[in-house]
Amino acid sequence: MAQVLEFKLPDLGEGLTEAEIVRWLVSVGDVVAIDQPVVEVETAKAMVEVPCPYGGVVTARYGEEGEELPVGAPLLTVAVGAQEAPAASSSASGRSTDGAAPAGASGGSAKSADEGSGNVLVGYGTSTSTTRRRRVRPAAPVASAAPVTSAAPAAPAAAPAPAAPATAAASAPVSAPSVSAPSVSAAPVDGPVPVISPLVRKLARERGIDLRQLRGSGPDGLILRADVERASAAAQTQGDTAPARPATSAAAPAGTAVAERVPLRGVRGAVADKLTRSRQEIPDATCWVDADATELMAARAAMNAAGGPKISLLALLARICTAALARYPELNSRVDLEAREIVRLSEVHLGFAAQTDRGLVVPVVRDAHTRSAEDLTAEFARLTEVARAGQLTPADLTGGTFTLNNYGVFGVDGSTPIINHPEAAMLGVGRIIPKPWVHDGELAVRQVVQLSLTFDHRVCDGGTAGGFLRYVADCVEQPAVLLRTL
């Protein structure tokens, strides 16, 4: 007898709490092998394929493409050890052929299976169909999201739930605005919403009710249709007594039409959250200096003319940064607020800002302090290519201790970088352009760059930050200074 196991969205990396379903790689009724990728998701860090730890027949999928799921929410259920496929649609929609909801490991909904349904699974199939059905009695309702492949409501009690036909729209995800009803509302539900019936979800969506704001009256807090209707009536009553609101959005000036609303999620949302947190928590300060980069450019040209792999300017700047951090380790640290301690780090994991079609990402070069300029060039190139392909893993984007931001590639001279929380500093590099400069007591045209350092004032004072920046500028102006630390 097959055992139905539930596979939940795993923890995909440091600090990640949710992921958006980009593309399902399997459908209900498909046979999957152990560790086979089953869904492609986009987290706040990267686009990743999630492998399933079970092998068997997919009986249910949870979540539509474009829907966000929290870590720990059900992704799909797999019948392990099944000798024949459950009744499932041969289409990519993944709904059962008779409209019955597959039974997940969490219980909750009844499942009808047609033996001999005509489904074909990796060479196995049937040609005839029978009317014999098997019903599964759920042990107890569990607070889990209804699978999007189900299309029939199930009774909340422990009694058998007969299959019932329903429309395809009943399995659509809830994306309604939040309207809570005082009579049944409580603190927002953590994790999956305790709703089994897709009809309840549809009703809530149509009436603009946020199911996460409701506390169900069914067993174990199960949300029933009556709960949604009461919340809708309460919201309607509140709306009738509330003062009239302007038709335009509160976020837009009066009389201005809203052209578009862009959700802050995925990479864009992660950037917004991190920058906001950085500004809220870190008392940052910025200092800057102009430097003559003529000698650095000449040194790079000489290195590349000598043969071998080409050395990038970013790699030389990174090598200078690691040497400067060895002299000023205060800037390679982070603040532990709970312990009220400054944690200085012995290794330099260097992040660098990279602009991609998905937005700004900061890949991390591990152990940058141990790498040569040639090795750094190769690693920067590899991570940039992976970033542009949207294939960075969470490990590629976490654990940085210091960030190098070369915004000069956008044709700008200077900036005040925002620290990449929870780091303590970021070095910004503007464009290198010919400018009039006093060199050896005479006015000359030199290659000039502006360097900006934003630092956490809790980890050091201006003297340390100025010393770091001055050392970086000296190495840019006279690369031979760097030889003393090699």
C-alpha cells in the first residue's frame, strides 16, 4: 500500500523566509525520482530548482506559479511505493479527471482514485476504466494550505468526505486585499492558512477577505464558509459606517492617476528590505577622496601585456581592499546588538555589486584575502556570468563581510553607498576619467577617480575610516605601496 508523504518548502538559505513559485517542473500524476527537481522558485537571493527527497507518484501540488509560499509550507505530496498512478489529469493543470481532490499527507481532503484511468506514467498505463473508487478517512484536520490541484471541498469533521465536482477557478490562489472582521479576527496565522475547501478560498477572494486574519470556528481552527460570510458581513457593516474614502490611492497625490503598482517581492523586495534595515539600524557616515589612478591603469596595462589571463580593474581594487582591511580590521566586522559587542572577522568574504535583469545582486567572493589578482579576476567573471543567467545560489549571495561597489560603470563620479547590512562598510568607486590634476608640481591631464567609503560609526571613528580610505587612495595612486603587504 502506498504511503503519501508531504514535501514542504525547505529552508533555502540564510535569512530566507519565503519563495515565489516560478515554474512547476512536474504535474500531478508524474513519477518523480529521489532528489529530482520538482519546482523552480525565486527567493530574495536567487532562482533555484528545489529537489524532492521522495520518489514516487505526485498526488498534489500546493501553490500556483507566481504565488509566494513561506518556508515550511507544503509544496507537494508524493505517494511512495504506489503500484499504480492516482487518477490525475493528463494536462499540465494537474487536476484530477473526476474533479476529486487528492489526499495529502496532512489529511483534510478526501481523495478519489480511478483504477484504470487511462493515465500513462513513464511507460505504464491502462486502457480501460472502472467505477471502483477508494475513499480515505482523514485522521484529523490539519492547518495546511489547500493544494491547488484539488477541486473539491472536504468536510472539516473526521467523517468521510465524498468527492464533489467544482470549477477550475476554485483552486486559484488567494490574493485579495486584507480586510479583517472584528467578530472573528485574531492575530495573523503563522504558516499555512487552515483552509481545506477551495470553495472557501474562492469565496474569500471574491469578497476581499484575508484568510490569514481569520480564526476558524471548525475543529483545530479550521476556517469554514460561515466564518468567511461572517467576516464579509462585518466588513460590509464597517464600510457602511466608515467615512467615504477618496477614489485615488493614498500613496498618490490627489487627482493623480496611478499608472502601475509593482509588487515589492523577489530580488526587488529583498533589496528594499535590506536597504531599509540598513538605514534604520546603522548610524552610517561617508567620507570620500579623489585619487590619481593613472599609475594603476598603467600597471594593469603592463600586467596584461606580459601575457597570461587578463587582469580586471575590479580585481586590482579588490586586492587593494583586502590589504587595507588587514591594516584596518575594524571595518571587516559586524555589530552584535544582543550581546552589545563588535565582532571582528578574521576572513574577508568580499561582496561586489552586480546589476542584472532581475535587479541588483551582491555575489560574494569567498576568502578574497587569500586570492591573487588573477584568481580574483576569474572568480568575478564566473559569478557575474552566473548572476546574469539568474542561477546564483543562496550560498553565492550570503556571508559577505565587506562590499566593493563599482558604480563608475554607470557613468557616475560619486555616490554615498548604503551599507550592505549586517556588514560594517562599503567602498564605492566612481568612473575613471581624464581630468586636470597637479602632478609633480605641474598641471597635467591625469586619470582621476573618486573613492567613497560608507562605514558604521559604531565600529570605528573617522580616524580609522579616513586611514582606510587614504591607504586605498595611496595604493591607487602608487601601486608599489601595495607590494609592502604582499
